[in-house]
Amino acid sequence: VFVYYRISSTTSDPSLEGVWQFLRRNTEDPLIRQDIARIGQVLRKRAGEETWADSVAGDMERHYSPGRTWEATARGLVHLLEPGDVLDIASGDGVLAELLAPLSRSIVCLDISRRVAEAGRRRLERFPNARFEVGDMHDLPVADAAFDTVLLMHALTYTREPGAVFREAARALRPGGKLLAVTLEKHRHEKAVEPFNHVNLGFTAEQLEGMAEQSGLQVLSCSVSAVEKRAPHFSVLALTAARP
């Protein structure tokens, strides 16, 4: 039920006039501006002139629709992958491995934290093809040319020697294998990343490409894959490279 009110132009009540003037002065509130922008869409929808998709066209990713979450989308798209034998460097507690394990021949997760690795083992215990190792990404406890896919998902912000990490990742790849490295683009927001224990302020695309090439890899792509909507609007770089 909706109730609408209108103040008569002939009203003599000064208190009502004061309220009306206050409201008019405060229409710059962000929430009010958003309501004003949406009211036309809502009214047209109620009149049967447009669908839900019409009402959010151009901004669809910001609006909820049953089943259309980013998690559901990622879990659907991942079935297009055939990653083979996977090494996830600085894997955290295995959330990505949980997604990839059903599609991989094998997956090895490596993290320097024993507590994180133990949590990851519990997460992945139902997958016989997945295992967790505690180790240093600068000196991987794996054989040469043992993996088809190597992942560096936000690992590089935790190293002061990124070149060494690239060399180790390249060593672990089989010929024809691929590396995916995702990390923050170079930024100046030191205070914002301090609580997360980052030891550098990200990288430029040129830096990532250079380290990959110096490690003997062929760069396939390197570009900004996402820009966060919330301040300070971090940009995320994604590099893919292959071992010849």
C-alpha cells in the first residue's frame, strides 16, 4: 500500500511550510538522488511497460536476480576449463582449489602458513586429487616441469623478490603449460593495504611482462581485469604466459 501526500498551495500552517522547505533543501542527499533516478523506472515497470531486465539495463551487475550471483557465474564458467595438473602458489586456505579440484587431474596448494595450510586440508579433504604443502614460493618444494597450470593469485603482493617467484613458477611448468598471475596494479595506497600485510604496492603491466619474459615464459596477455568500485578503487592486473 502506498500513500502520497501533497501540500496545498493555500495552506496557512507555517510548520508544514517549514518542513517542505527543509526537504527541498536536502534533496542532494545521495540516497534521495538515487530514488529520484529510479522512480521513473519503477513507475514504468508498474505500468507494465518494461521488464526487470529493461529496468536495470546498463547497470545489471549491480542488481540482484535469483541465481545470478558472481559465485554462481564463476562456478558455471569454470566447467569450460581443463587445467590438468595444477599448482596454486600462496593459495590461502584453498578456496580456489575447491573450485578447480573436480576439474583437475591433480592440484597442489602451497602456502607458507601452517595454520592456513591446515585449514585448507580440512576444506579439501573430500578431494582425493588435492593436497596441501607448507612451503616458500621463492623455493618451491616441487619437481621441475611437473604442472600444466601454475597460479599466482594475489601472491605477488607478499614478496619483495617477485622475479624469484616468477622463475620458480616457470621452473614448475611443463612445456606448453600456462601461468596465470593476478595482482594489484601499482598504487599509492599504502595505508589501505597495511592491515593485509602487503610488502609492496603492486606492479605495472610492464613489470609483470618483464619478469615473465626474463623467466623464459612467453607472455600471452597482460591487462587490467577489474577496477574496484569502492574507494580507493584498486585496479587488478591479470597476466597469462606459457612455457615454450
